[in-house]
Amino acid sequence: MTERTLHSWREDLLQNYQIRKSAAQKTAFIKHLAEIYGDRMHVEESGRILKNRNIVIGDPETASVVYGAHYDTCARLPFPNFITPKNFVIFFLYQIFIGLVMVAPVLLVVIPLATLFVWLGLPDGVDVLLSELCLFAGILGIYLLMTKGPSNRHNANDNTSGVVTVLTLADRLAGRNDVCFVLFDNEEVGLFGSAAFAKAHKTVRDRTLLVNFDCVSDGDWLLILSSKPTRRTVAYGDFCDSVRRICASTDKFPLFASSASTVYPSDQMNFKKYIAVAALKKTRTPLVGYYMDRIHTPKDTMFDERNIDVLTDIFADIGRFAL
């Protein structure tokens, strides 16, 4: 690997490879990493209709820990993906609100068309079929807008921050055969890249610890979300104590959470044994609590490198806990 300073390569990533949505943008990013990591890296391709290209550094089959993050970026939306992992009510109400906002224009078109079809006196069932086709076309259009729409040009938190964290760990743990680093494709359109990786590596999916970094650079509260198999390991308490010690000397705060009481949809959902990591903010009142905002909009520009440095210290030696 060529020598490079943390500042220079992180800045290079932010300046030149922050948009990774189109096939060409992903290819440029992959070629850039191939020049750096050489034989340590390979790309696993899958899918026919939707092509996944997962970037793998190391051997997942011999690793005791897999560090992951999605590298694809999203379309630009007029509203943020507002996430409240510890507040189910707010989370689902906001998702319903966004759904209504997106569907409303479709209904404003479909309902008059359905009325027109009835007025035209079309044969029985034809008016209903045409109305259903219009509704389907509208919903398909919404999906294409969210997945194939114009690229969001600012993706510092979602998920350049996760990519930088994984690559920082890859640099720090160079030469280790017991760790693997994976940058998943197509998370933004439905977790397809990580699903393909899990299908190709069933032992990893079922037994190996996955540490997934998604949106880790905008917020002082570090969400440490663990699945039940992870929490049941003997050393999980020691790991939590280690996290507290590391954070105690910083201005960051750990937030330990279980998968049963937390909602955070990301690539870890395709694996059984995982720790999902994100950065959150916290409101002064308990009405909302911990939250994430700005992502999926041009305001996604916050890139707090202190978060990445703290997370690197926390997870660089996680293998010693045998989680």
C-alpha cells in the first residue's frame, strides 16, 4: 500500500469521490481503491437486473470480524430522511408523512383519471384496470425518483463517513488475516449489496461478527446497536466497558442499544451477529430524543473526523473480546 496521510486521503475522498451513485462513479471509486490496496482487494459482482459490486479487502471466510459500510450514495430528495432510532412513534409517523407527501400528487392525477374512465362508459372492469395501472405507474415513478433521480451532491455523513471509517480501520489493521473489510453496494435502493454478500458467504452471515458503519460523522452520541447473539456473548460487558473508557476522554457519548428496542434500517439487517454504528444528535426535550437529520439532502455536509477517530480506537481491537 502506498503511504498516505489520514488528512490527504480523506480529503481526496471528499473532494473527488463523494458521489458514488451511477455505474461510472462507482467504477471510478473502485479503480481508485484498487490502486491503493492492490491484491488485498477484490470486487464481488452479482445480480442481473440490478448489478451489485461489493468491494472486499481481505478474506471474509477466515475473518473473525467483518467491518462494513455501504459506499453507494442516494438521489437528491426535497426532504431529509429523518430517523429517530429510539422513538418508534416519531419514526413511523414521519415515514407515513413522507409517504403521504409522495403519494398525494399521484392521487391527484389518478382520481380524476379514474373518474374520467367511468364517465367515458368503458366496458366493465376496463375502467378499474386502467385506474390500477395509473396508480402502479405513479408508485413506480416515486420509487424511480427516490432511487434513480438526480444524485445528491453532498454525502459526507451518508455514507462517506462510514466508508472512511472502514478504510481507516483497513489501514490501521493492515497485515491482519483475521479481519475483513467490505464496502456494500446498493444499500440505498434496498440493502441489495449486503444481501448478495450474505448469500455468498453464509458462514459469515450466520456466525461472524459484522460491524456496520452507516452515517457516523454528524452527532456526538455514538449509537452502538447490537443484535441478540452479540449481546449474549460472555465478553459483551467487557466490550461496553472499553467503549465507555475510550469515550470518557472525548466529547463523545456512547448509546448502547438492542435490536429489539431500536429501529435503524441498514446493511446489518442481513446478518445475525452484528453491531450497527451511527452518530446521533439529541433534543433537549424527550419528545423526540435521539435523531438523525440532513441525510438525502444537499445539507449532508457534516464530517466530524473526531467521530471516525474515536470509532477507530473503539473497534480496531474488537477481536480480542471474542464477540
